[in-house]
Amino acid sequence: MNQAVRCGRAGAVLMLLTILAPAAAWTQGAPPYLSHQAEVVFDVEAHTVEIADRMMVPAGVDHLRLGPDFEVLDITMPGGRAGDLAALTPAEDEDGPFQRLDLALLGLAEAGGEVILRYGGFFHQPVDSVVFSREKVGGEITATISEEGIYLSGQAGWLAWHPETLATHDVRVETPAGFETVTQGRRTEHAVEAGRLLTRWVAPHPSDGLNLIANRFFVHTEPAAEGVTAYTFFLEDDARLRATYM
């Protein structure tokens, strides 16, 4: 089994644990949160992703950050008004480079509001040298898109974020048929249309990022509790391993 396969299997198990993890308790004074409603389309042959993200920005957030490897095509404000692309500038801090979206220039810094970003990127980080261990599950790469599998980590900045603001996520993902997508939340849509698989994951509990994995997984479901469905995603249809994790 090559390293990419191992990394994909481990990542799938990790995401399964994330899906089943209980939501953290919230207290008064918790930070405001972003709301993402994103359409994500992958082209595995071209190693590219296109994203349209409709965001509701809370009041008092002065900027958002986006990964440095994306090209923003347009910014749309309420009513279809075009936002100024000059609001997006390169920046860097101790965690590395990013693109800074100035919400004051868009008129959203004080009261908040809706903004839509449409952007895309090329990701083909090599995985041949990835070393699998319990301590480093896909830790050597942040994003890759290929026939071997898809991996977008939160560190790739594929959804805009603010370092002090959590976010909810509603993500609809389009992949080639045969690929299965997994991320956190509840799977609410799963259908094949014209050779493409459409999968929707809804994560209403605020979190500090979103990892997304897709591969040719064997997917099995079982009821785990009333109103809760558990999923396993494995690259091989291993009934014994599946039963162990269930």
C-alpha cells in the first residue's frame, strides 16, 4: 500500500472520529461566528478546485483571511453589487502568508452582512514522501487534488476565516462519480448526476476550520443512536475493520 493510500485511510478514520465527536459546550461571551454556504467543484485531472462561498459576516469583524494559493475571481455584495477586489491584499504573520480581505472597504466591518467570494486554485502537493504515523496524519501537506485522492486541510485556508472567530459550515461538494467526500457535520445530500457526485455536509456547530477528504471510499452507515447515523470510509471493503470502528 503506498503512502497516499495510507494517508487517505488514516484521514478518513480521523474524520469519522470528528463527525462523531460531541459538540463543545457554549457559554455566554463566546465569540461571534461566520456562516459559510459554499459550493465546491473539483477537477481531479487538472488538480483544481473552484469555490463559491456565500458568507454571513458577524458585526465587529474587520477582516477575513484566505489561503495564499487562491485566485479570487470576484466579490459580490447584497443586491448583486460588485465588491472592490482592491479589498484583497497579500499579508503575512507568524503563521505564514495569506490574503487579507478588508471588510471596512466593503462596508461590513461595523454591522456585518453578506458577501460572496468566488475563487479557485491549483493543488498538487506530492504525497510520495509522506510518513504515516499516529502523530502525523497528513501533517506534511495542506492540500492536494489528484486521481489518488483529494485533501484540503483547514491550514490551506480554502474557506475564509478570522483567527478569533469560529464558523458554521454548509458545504456542497461536486466530485467525479466514484469519489466519496467526507468532512464534519451531517450528510444531507448524496446523488449522482451526469457522472458527477453531489454531496452536501452541514455542520451547524461553530468550529475553527474544516478539513475535507475525498477518495474512492467504501462507505457504510449504521444507526449509532436515535437520530444519529455513523459512517465509515475505507479504501478497502474490510468488514472486520469496519465492525471494529463501529
